[in-house]
Amino acid sequence: MDQREQLFVHKSLLESERAFSDQSSCLLYRPVSQLFPNSIITISPEEPIAHACGVLAQQGFEYGLVCDSRDSIHGVLDRRKVQELIRSGGRGAAGLRVASCLSRNISLEPDSAHLGDILDRLIHGSSPYLLIVDRLGQPTRVLTGSVVLAMLQFSEGLGEQKIGRKLNRIAS
């Protein structure tokens, strides 16, 4: 099951549970600001890729926001993709700059957006990265399908086997 399918399954499960609980307790209606901590790291586009990757790993981040200043966002740097690039590209890849390895395919979402809205963007949208901004437009976190899935699986205690069993019960 790919990531979009897993997100769709989780959203379907949350929607089915919504019928049995009040709206305030349903995760779908909670703003992302309540579900994910404000946690972001910024990286200069001129930074050497190997150094940026090391800083992300040392600080415990999978994704870094690439920007020159508060007003100039270039994209998102994905640590795992960069590590794969360095492993497959040899010594030359380690000397690249961040600007040559980032993803510009990002969407902006307010931190007041509900989890249901975020799931819709990740399931039906074309951007793998959602940059969450506060009411002043300042970036607060980067969300991806894998980050949201990890949170859902943790909060619901669901692995893929449990998801399959739950879906079978809903379908019956």
C-alpha cells in the first residue's frame, strides 16, 4: 500500500469514527498547530550539501527549510533523498550546494488548517511537502505524508495489519 493509500485509509477510519464521537474529539477537526510541535530548521541554499545533511541529522530533522531570509523561501531539503544522492553519486555529489538538491514542490498551509484538510492535500495534491505557517506567515514546520502517517499510527496504535482488520470491519 503506497503512502497516499495509507493516508486515505486513515482518513476513512477517522471519518467513520466521527459518527460515533463528538466533533471536538475527532482528529480530523483539530488544527495542525495542536497536533504537531513548532519545529523547523532553516538552511542556506549556498551551504554544502554534506554539511547541511550532517546538521539535519545532528539536530534530529528529516526536512530542512531552504531560505536566504525570512522573506525568501527556496524549497525543502529532504535528508534521506540527499543521503541517497551522496551514496549513489560518489565524491562529487558531496560537494554540491543545497540549492542544487532541494525540492521546490511545496505547498503553504496555515497552522489553523484542520488535519482533515491536510490529509486531503497530501492525498489529492501534487506537493509532497506542506510548509505550515503561523498567522503572521512565519514557517513553523514541514509536514509530509510520512510525518502525518507516523503521528496517526502512533495516536491510533495502528499498524498495517490493524488497519486491514479495521477496514474489513467497516466494510462488513
